[in-house]
Amino acid sequence: MASTTHEPTSLCVVRKEPLLVKPSEPIPCHDDLSLSSIDNRYIFENFTHTLYVYRPIAIAPPNGNCPDPVSSPRQPDPVSALRQGLAKTLVFYYPLAGKIMRYPDRSLRITFNTDEDIGVPFLEAAVLDCDLSSLNYMDGEISSVAKEFIFYNQPPINQDKEPYHPLRLQVTVFPCGGFIVGMSILHSIVDVFGASQFFKALAELAGGKVEPSVIPVWERKKLTVDIMPDEKEEEGNNNNSQPNNLPESQHLSSELINECINISCDGIKRLKLQLATEMGDNVTTFEALSSYIWRSRFKALEFNPDDKTIFIMLIGFRDRLDHPKIPKGYYGNSFLVSSPIFVTGRDLVEGPLSNMVKLIKETKNICSQPEFIRRSLSLSERARSEIRSQVLNNRGGVMFVTDWRGAGIREEEDFGWGGCVNIVPVPHNMTNNNDMCILLPPLRLDNSIEDGVKVFIGLPKVAMDKFKQEIHALHK
């Protein structure tokens, strides 16, 4: 399916006054809830925004349109079902109904100070002049319209001032009967597995179940550690290290856009076969695609090949630790930032791609060892205890890669309107993002990319066109 560009001026969106949805039953009386060593890191105190796209149901109202949430009392509808489901879900996920703030000791805590503050902000909206199909179900270039579907006010993050809500939801319906659920959730409280677990529970309870299939577990002390004695942050484990000659693209001054680009199953198979033949070893889809994307992105940005470039992975470890063992239902952050891989652009672009795959494979194996994970947890605690972690000043030469395909983001229940057909990340700053690449399941409505992979990436427009040429070469 071809990518499309959406014009923000084509959308007429009507919004109701936001509500504070409270748990449908009393929640436990609690002192402040503490978070884990990973959760507490400053770099994760950002909101993750995700769009869950639902196409129209087969049986529509007689006029062919969905109920108007602004004026029509018609019931039931997806907005009412999700609002009621949210109230039920918060009984199990009650920490998300509190407020969060960073205390003088630099730790984040969830508070339940007053009954008036307990709940989740919920916004109901309707698009009046555009169907989801004309937006290609949010597949392709989404920068111009994504913010229309997110209920988001910048909280006082890192200000050490006032507590704020860690979760917000917006449900936007379309005249065709389709709708989009926009979820904004603080990364300090959940990773992609935790967010997916919560959203699945929301869909289950909105569909009539009395409890979620996976009962959530808080237990943040499981991943709260002390700083290791005499620990030194070696370059290999220090993700704040940065060479002086990181490249800067001539395109970075132009407008950034985010786009979802599909890669077919056949293209992936050919790439993996080529690499496996060169290496004499098996190659995973992640290893093959992330190395190819890294090279394609570097070429598209037209960096100087003599400069250094950095590749960093986000690696989950939920099933890799026995001590402490992470319980089923845990929804806090349980991933680490890998050791950075430094190479010159010339090695990346002109050398065999299999060399990059070997580096990625080796780094994955090292970073998946229990001792490395425990050291990473200790470094997270040190980063929290220091005044402020430095964050890489990315001038385009650094690429982070994360893989959402195995996080259960497509395991949500059908709560009466069919399953979700597309899931789209939105940059945390609501503008655009040029350093993060996310591997996702493909759009469910396009049989030509079944079993393929969707790549979410941000680039300047000129570079995006060149990047897509590189990706399309996989299909030849």
C-alpha cells in the first residue's frame, strides 16, 4: 500500500470537555508508590503516545455513519464502551489513576493525595469531514495529523513542582464508523510491554470481561538495586559517551517528518538469505533489518563517510533474569540501553553489511547476559542519584532501534468493533524525532505486506525520499 501525505487543514475536529474517569470501585488506600531504578531515570520521564486505529464495523447504523459523540445520545458506542472499560480497568491498574512527581531526592513517586485528583483524563472527539480510509488508516506519513488524535498538555516534567497525571486517553470517531484511540502514557511507569498489557486489559473489560486475562503486578522493588561498590562506567557500558566527530547532516535544518514504511515478507527473506550466506550463520529479522536501516539512513542523510556513526538498541530482559525473577503481569520498565556500536560511515556504507550484523549480534549477546543486566540496573540507580543524566546530543549520527513486534501490541481483544488494524507511535515531543527507529507489525488491511514489517522513522523530507528508495530496493 502506497504511503500518503495528509493535510492538517482537511480535518475538522470537534472536542468535548475532558472528563476525569475514576475507578469504578474503591482502590486500596496507599502511601506514595515508589518506582524502580530504571523507571526513575530522567531520560524516561517522557510521554509515549500511541494511536490504535479501528476501521468501521461491518454492521453500521442505518445512515452509514457512526454515532456523533458530541450531540447524539445513541448507545452503545466505542466512546462509551472505552470510558466504562477504563473505569473498570483502573480498579486493577490503580497506580495509573494517581498522580506522579519527582521528589527532592530525585525519585519519582505516585501520590493519591485527594479523591478529586484520582482518575484518568479522558477526551471525546469527532472528525466531521474525513473518513479513516482517506487517511490510509494512519499508514504512511503521519506527522501532519497525528497530534489531532492525542489528548496531551505538556506537564511540568523535570520541574520538581506539581504532580501530574501519568495517563491520558482520547477517543476520536469518524463519519465512516471507524475511530482512533490515542493513548499518552508516561514511559517512567511502563515500557512497551506494560503499555500493551494495559491496553489489552482495557479492551477486554470494555468488551464485557470482569477481569483482565493478565492480572497486573506492581512490585517495583524487584528492579530497585543499590549502586555496585567501586563501579566504574567503562566506555562500553556508558551510554553517555560520545565521540567528538559525530556527523551532522546538511538536511537536518529542514523540516522533519515521521513516516511508517512497509517492508514485504519477500524482501526480508531475500535480505536474510543473502546475509546468512555471507556469514554462514542464521540471521534474525531484527539483525538484518536494523543493519540495513542503519546503512540506508546514513546514506539518505548524506553524512561524511569518514565520520563516526553510532548504533544503539533497546533490549528487553523480562525472561532473562532468575534473580530477581520478574513476575508475570509486571508492567514496569524492564529493558536496557545497549552498549553503543561505533563505526565509521565508510565501514557502514562500503563494507559488507554482514559485518554490521555481526557487531549487532555480538552486542545483543553481551547485553543479554545476567551480569550485564544487573550492572545496567546499577548504572540506572547511579544516573538517578546524580543531579541529571546527560543525554546524547544527537546531530543525526546516532540511531536508536527498538522492536515492538514481540510486545503483544496486537493481542488486544475485539470489544465489539473488530480488532485494531493499525498501531502507530507518535513522537514524544509531539513534533518530530530523528533518532528513533521502531519495528512494528504491518497494517492489517494490506495483504501484500502480510508477515512483513513496518518501519517507523523520522527524517528530513529530502532524506526521507532517499531513505524510501533504499528500502524499495529490497523489493526488487
